[in-house]
Amino acid sequence: MTEKTAARKFMDDNELNISDSDLLVMALTHPSYAQEKNFEHNNQRLEFLGDAVLSFVVAEYLYNHYRDKAEGDLTKIRARVVCEKSLLNVARKINLGNYILLGKGEEMSGGRKRRSILADTVEAVIGAIYLDQGYEKAKEFILKHLEGNIIEGASGDYYDYKSRLQELVQGKNKENVHYAIIEESGPAHCKSFVAGVYFQDQLLATGEGKSKKEAEQNAAGKVLIDQEFLASLNGKGKLDETTL
């Protein structure tokens, strides 16, 4: 697969619209490939930029959604999200390993599955989106794939968001929320799911995951920080998150 073909297929498969294809090619170019092909540039500078954009988006989200948390707590939460594990999950979700441009040696040694390469390339892609499409599009991409991680990170340890939401809703109403899988994609061995959480037949939020349970948990987690919905349950102004 040529460089431009890899970039175009990656955009098509992930519904991205990066106008500067050379920029995306650079984001997908591992140093081993650049050295082998005598390219002047690889993805390391874009990785540096993408890491900064990612950190800012997560910091901004935490600042706006978790107003009760102190600076030290916010820093710890951000570190849980902006890490190799989270980025690796994103890379696997978008099948990034299929599109990375690797040198023959790196290819032979299993570079397409190497954690550090996958995580670094996600950051490089974020950097490319930021330069080509601007901050809001980069933010949209980041939150699409990492909002669930942010919510989970902010909770401390893993929390059963579905049970928490059910208790909250049933404490105020006779009706309860329900879930439905609204989208499935990917091969049988690597499926992705999108779940919707509904209340009184109204879609409150959607969540993505590698299992139906994970998708439902991520959808419930989003509702738990929806201040407008929480306020409507209480029949008054916005709730303080410390009461949840």
C-alpha cells in the first residue's frame, strides 16, 4: 500500500476529512519507514504536538465538568487518561496498526502491534487533525474516543455507572432508564458497539465500547455528568456533583 493510499483508506474507514493528505502521511510515518525511504520527516514532531493538544483537551474537559475537584486531583485524573494504555485502546478501536508506515525491520519484528508505536501514532494523528482542521475538530476526535476514559478516570477506581444512574433515576421517578445497542461494527473477533441510554423514550447519551456492557457503561457515565438532565430529575436548578 502506498503512502497516499494508506492515508486515504485511514480517513475513509474513520470518517475523517483531512484536506492535507501529506500531513496525514507524515502522521502515519514511523521513523523506521522515513529512514528506509529517505524521507525528510517522520511523525515524531506531530506526536509532540498531538500530546500537547490531547493534554489540553482533557484538562479543559475536567475543569469544566468537575468543578468540585482540586488542582492536584485534576492533575492525577489527567495522567490516568493521557497515558499509553488509553491511547493503545484508541489505536485498536480505529485499527490504526493497519495503516502505519513501517520500515521492513520494524514490520518483521511486530511493530504494528507494539504498544508504544500505536500510542505515539495516535498522538501524531491528533496533531495532524489539529493543524489541518483546527482545535474543535481535534477536540471532537479526542472526546469521541476518550470521553469514557475521562469519566472513568475521574471516578477514581472503576465504578458501575449503570447501577449508579439507575439508583439516581429511581430515587426521583417510577420509570427507569433503559439501554439499546444502536450500532455494531468490525469483524467478529474485534467488534465495536455503540449503546444508547434512554429515559421516557428520549435518547440521553451514547457510549462506545469493545463489548455491549462497556458501551452501556460509557453511555451511563455521560448521563451522570449531564447537569441539565440531573436538574430535570430534581425539578430545580443544577445539581452539585458532590451530591451524586
